[in-house]
Amino acid sequence: MDITLESPLDMHLHLREGDTLDLTVPLTADHFAGAVIMPNLVAPVDSLNNLRKYRQAIESYCHGKNFRPYMTLFFKNYSRQELEECREHILGIKLYPAGITTQSEAGVSDFSTIEKTLEDMQELNIPLLVHGESNGFVLDREREFLEVYRSLASRFPDLHIIMEHITTADTVQLLDEFDNLSATVTLHHLMITLDDVIGDLLRPDLFCKPVAKTPRDREALRQAVFSGHPKLMFGSDSAPHPRHKKECIGCAAGVFSAPVALPLLAQIFEDEGCLELLQGFVSANACRRYDISPPAKQILLTQSPWQVPHYYKNVSPFFAGQTLRWSINSSFS
């Protein structure tokens, strides 16, 4: 059995920087027509000049593959002129609460100070992508942030707000309260709970932010995705870290799922008897919600078992060493 995906997209991706791009870019460019690139580098991508340099670096590792990096800026209080100059070069602006995740120290600490930038973004039709967590108890952080989403969605009704990598049943419910809310969902949050991370021996390669939640939360995500919810989009949040960052005191957060994303998605959609809905989740919903037309690219997946490598260079992938039923046969542009 084969399936062909038309222009699949990863709507939330960490490529990192420097030599790491030699690993991350080809893996995604082989499998996807485009990806939304996160801006939380060591020096945040918070200017048009930095964005151009980062995009050029990414494209230098595409090696001619038909792949479009959809760039984002790190949120700060931009002037109207800066936003007007950047709008044709970005898909959106990514807001991080200060210190909530990797390299987000320069994020927003006072939401009352950002209204002018949000007003300008709304007028210029620039989407707002949000890492929606508070600084509270780790399992409550996403739930506690819901009132911020409600406030933003109601006060800026024409601003497209994307709730990134949602993990809870409460957030799934919020999605239907406002027309201007969309959300991305990761592969790993569809598959694991907190029990997989810390229930037995600690598994650092499954530690991520937001952390995996309860079986009830996972089931709510799965029901929404596997019923074809039109406002849900695939975003891997694939975030590679070398071994010394994972097997250490102060383990880094991130699951490296890029190498297995499409084969595993095909596997779990098939298991749920809804393989016909995969195209919407990995492309059509995003094209409609963002009003984008990605490069034409076909990815052929076939039911051919393969074993996931234990390492890609010095990074361990999601499902390392395990055998998957689906594999990527080829891509056509």
C-alpha cells in the first residue's frame, strides 16, 4: 500500500544554527515542501538583517531541494516601519514568555506593554505565533495561559493567533471559542504522556517543553486530530540536542522527530482508520489558515518496514532503534 502526500508542511520546526544545519536542513528538506522556522537562536532572530542571514544559511544546506523555509521573527516591540519592511519576508512573529523555554530569556515579561505591536500586526495581517505557558507549576502552565489567549483573541479579533504545540484538553476546547485561533500539534504529544518520560527510568530524549501531559489530554488531542479538525496543523517542534545536552545535569528540552515525522504520522493515522485525513493535517489546513501556497512537491510513502537509526550524528531521534511500518519511498517536485 502506498500513499502520496501533496506538499507536506512542518508548521513548527527548530533547525538550530551553525554546523547543526548540516544535519537538520536536509532531513526536513527531503520530506517536506516547507517548514515554519523558529527564531529562538542564541542571538534571537529579531531584525530583518538577522532574518536574511539566517534564511541564507538555511538555504545553503538545501542543496537544490524544492523546500521553502517560512521565516519568523522573535517577538519584541517592533516599530510600524520595521513591521512594514519585514512583512513580505516572514510568515509571522513568534512570542515567547520570558524564560519559559530554550533561549527565550529575551521574551515578553509584561503583556501590557505589547499592545501597539499587536495592533500593527493585526492591521498588517501578520500572524502571531505563541508559546503559551505561564511560569506556574509545570503541569498547569498551559492551562494557566488560556486566559491570555482569550484576552488576545477577543481584543484583536482580526489577528491570526496560533497556539503552538498544544498539549491539553482545555486548549483543544478553547480552539473553538474564537475564529482567529489556530493550533499546531506535535507528533510526540499525540503519542506519549508524562508517564513515558518519568514513569520508569528517566528518558531524557522524551523531555520537552511543554512537557507531555496526562492520558486524558493526549486522548483529547488525538480525537481532535483524527476527526480532521480544520484548525489543527502539524508542527513537529523537532528540536535536536547533542548527547552531552541530553545526558547531563540540567537536561535540555526537545524531541528530535524530523527524521520519522511523516512515516510515524502515517502509522498512527492508519492505526486510527483515518489515513485519508493525513493530507489535511500536514498541509491543507495550514494552507487555508495561513493563506499560503507552498512549493509543489509529492512525497510517496510505502508500507516498507525500516529501523530508525539510534543516532543521526550525535543526536538521538524519536523512536530510535525501533521499526516503523511506513517509509518514505521518494519525493517528486
